[in-house]
Amino acid sequence: MAVPVDKESHPQGPHATGTQFKPVTRTNRWVELMNKVRRQCLDQWFGMQVAHYGGKYSIERMLALEEYSRETSLARVICMSIAPALVVVVVVLCQEIVPLQRPAEGWENNYGFWIRVGFAGFAVGYAGASQVGFWLDVPPLTSRQILACSTCSGASFVAVGMAAGEIWVFPIPFCMLTISTLWFVLFVGFLRVVMGARAFRHLRSQKEQLRRLKKIGSLQGFMCVGYPAYQVLFTRANQTRYELPVLLLLQVLRLVMKIFFATAAAHKEDMIPAQVVFTVDFFDALYLATFMQSFSTTSLIVVLVIDFVQTGVELLELHQRTQRILARCREATAVTSAIAVGNDTLLQAIRSLCSSGDVFKKQSRTGLRLHSCIAYNYSATVNTLLDDVRKLLSVVESSTVQQRPSVMASIGGQQVKAGWRTQNRAGVVPQPFDVSVPNGPQREDLPDETIATHRKSVKAAASSFGILEEALEVLFTSECLVLTEYVELIIPMLHGAFIWVMIQLPSAQYHTEMAGVTQQNVHTIVSRIFLYASLEFASFIALAIISRRNCGINVLYQLAFVLETQMPFVVSTLMVWILTTLTYRVVHFGADFSFQFQWIT
């Protein structure tokens, strides 16, 4: 009797081998599905990140950075890297060594408090006067004009505060906010006096720039109030089961505010990294360092793990984007091994690409910006190269140099351009290339080697079509990551040092962030903060290794380049945020978010 054969379990015929591996195929499908889901999740995540939304360096900024990296000494780079932190330390120490008096003694006897008010007013005035020209596209104020505005601003803060203390009550409820409502009108008057009638009329005519500046100012005002209010929420949730969920809200707040700030500064794209990092990342790092003084061990571990995972994903993504970009730039410029020594960095390779007219003409120019919104002090050689690139752009596409879409369209927007990863990883949409050999009467006569060579050359052209844009995006991403790691490193270190010094000063009793800090436990508290800073330092080193190995770029030079070329903005911004934050932590400033104001009778 013949036994029936199960064809599925005992396959026969020429396809038997393929059928045997069917379970492996199903496994592969599951793996592919999981990889697809993972990629989609990463696409959405990176699409919301400012560092990856598709921002690009301008050609001018790239050339300035390339020359800075070649010509600047290491000693100067180190000095520029530590200069902002030193300025902050000096100003804060000069302020804190002045003792505070008891609030009950009245406004007349609290000279230590009024010195702090004057410091804060001077910093706010300096930030406004030094940045008004940049944001409104008007000639910048001179050093004397900035000094005059800053001095008048500090004096007006003190005068308005004393008047409010005499007429109303002392401490003044939410002193800085109360003074600022009148100070803004006074500051506009100061600008009118120091600028003159003609220049002030020109400033007022910048309607669109004023509208954009108003948006940025509103966001900054929200930061000044929102984060202190969040600290009150965390204080109430501290050491409870709600501590960790409330702490995780800080990450959500950080992400949302980064998107809003990047959108508000979209018209000055080269400014986005510094604007976002020295505002949003500063507040996030400062308040996270503050919370580390008191949250539980579980919360500390979760925070460190989240930070480690986020940093790891960012660095892995940067590595994947840059591991072959330098070689591709060399291929695009047809660099041979004989002259490759002169193009051993990504910056030098991009410069060579811009210097070669024939190669530059073959590049995608969608979204390229020639000039930067920031002024640089570069050589005549760079200026000549910029003129050459300008001529190439005008010849190749005289009227088709497209403007970049808005950042909101790229970050969480609803338009097609939803993120840099949706556009072939670099935001570049290559034109289709036909790799086939054109039909002709002699096509059959062509040898196979000729056809293969033709297809290879066409594919190489397609691969290098968007390399310039991709390289400029890599520089933008690198700057965002470098500045973020820098802020997340120096802010915890400065805060830890501040706690260590403040516990020795008599004014510590009036600082709310010093509650619970004693001579006995200060070492443990500061050790926690420095542990976080050490992890950020390790992240900075990892970033430096990846950038050096894949792109030949020294991130320390890129950091110093940003700080030196934007020093007034960086210093003024840091000073305003630090001094403003301290006003919410000194009881004399009346920052009572319970709104009980028990000292008012």
C-alpha cells in the first residue's frame, strides 16, 4: 500500500531547497518589519530634533570655519572655549560676595539687594543693546552706545525698584517681572537717545524684523517664568511617587521649546544652534543640575540612563551619516591619492568643491545660502572665493537660488518636507539619473567594459549630486551637538562650584536652592552634580573622536569658532539667564509662586 507523501514536509523537485528555507524567510520578514518600525520611529524622533531637521551652514560660514581651523592656534582656541565660563564666574562671584541684609529691614537698608538688581538690569540692557542690530537688520550700536544703554538700564532697574518699594511694599512681589513692565518703555527711550532720530526711524521701519523679534522675546519671557514655575511643581513632587513623571516633563518641555525657538529664528539659520542651545539647553541643564541636589536615587539613575541613551543615539546617527562623507567629497572633486593630503578634512574637501567651477555646477543648489547672517573677519582669499561662487550661482541659475522652507515645515510640520531623514538622509532630493546606455546604431558594438564604465560614472554622478548640501548639513548638525555638549558640561560644573562656594557665604540663608544644603552634606550633593558633568564630558570626548575620525574636524576648533564669532551674543545671553534665574532663588525678589505673599500686611 502506497503511503501518501506530505508535499509540504517532504518537498520534491527543483524547488525543494527553496521550500526548505521557508521558516528562515518568515524570520527575515519579521526582522525586516522590526527594522522598518525602528527606522520609522527614528525618523520621527530625528525629524523633531533641531540638530537633524535639515539645517545647513551657509557657504560663507563654512569657509570662515575652514580658515579659522587652519589659522588659529590651539592656545587661542582654549582661551575662547573657557572665556564665557570665566566671565560668568567673575560676575556671579562679584555679586554674591556682597552680603544680603534681612528683608524686614526695608528697602532703604538692603544695599546688597539693590546691587544685585543693578547687575541684572545692566545685563538685560547689555543683551538688548548688543543684539538689537543683529535681529533687526540695522547697523549695530557702537561700544559706547552699548555701554550707555546698559548703564542706564541698570540704573533704571534700581530706580523703579526703589520707587515701588517706597510706594508699595518690600520685597516687591515678583520684583524682576514688575520692574520689567516699565523698564521696556524706558529702554526704548534709551535707544532713541543713543541712536539718534534718523537711525531710530530706520529701526522702527523694520516691521517684519520687529514682528519676529517680538516672537523671540515672548518665548524668552515664557522661559523666564515657565522654568521657575516648573521648579515649584518639582519641589512639591520631590520624594513622592510623582517625582519621576514630573521630572520627565522636563524633557518634553525642552523638546517643545527647541522647536518653537528654531521656528522663530528660522530667518537667520546660522544663528539657530546658538540661539536654541544657549537658551533652551541652558535652562534644561541648569534646572536638572539643581534638581539633582534632592531627587531620589531611582530618579537619578533614570535621568542618567535617559541621557546616556539619547547621547548614544545622537552619536551613532552622526557616525552613520559621516563615516563615508569625506571619501564621497573627494570623489566628487576627483581628488587623486597624490593630492589627497591637502584635503584630509571635510572642510578642506568642501572648499575644494566650491573652488572647482565644473564640480560646483553639478551640485544640487536647492536651499543653499551663500552669505551668513553673522559677520566674520576672514582673509581676502576667502572673500575672492565667495565672489567666484556668487558668479557661478548667477551664471548657472540666475533666478533659481531657492530659499529654505520654514523650520516649522521641517520640524513637526505637515508639509512634505517633514524631516531631514525623509529626504535621503541629508535633506537632498536627487534628480533621477538614467544609468542605461543610450540606444544607437552602434550600441551593440560597444564592449561590455564600456557599458559598465558608463553606468558606473553615471551612478557616481548621482551619488555626488547632493554631497555639498549633505556636507553643509553635517556641519550644522555637528555645531548643534558640540554646543549642546558644551552647555551640558559647563553648566553643571559651574552650578556645583556655586553650591560649594555659597555654603561658605552668609547670604546662603536667603537662597532657596540652598535649602537643605549643609557643611555636612554639601560634598555628597556636589558629587552628584559632578558625576553628571563627567558623563557629559565623556560624551564630548566621544563626539570629538567621531568627528575627527570621520570628518577630520576638531570639534574644539568648531566650538571656539562659534564662541569667538558670536561672543557678544553668548556672553550676554548667559549673563541674562543666570542673573535672572538667581532672582527667582533669592527671597528678596519676592518670587512666591504660591501667591500668598505673607510679608504683605
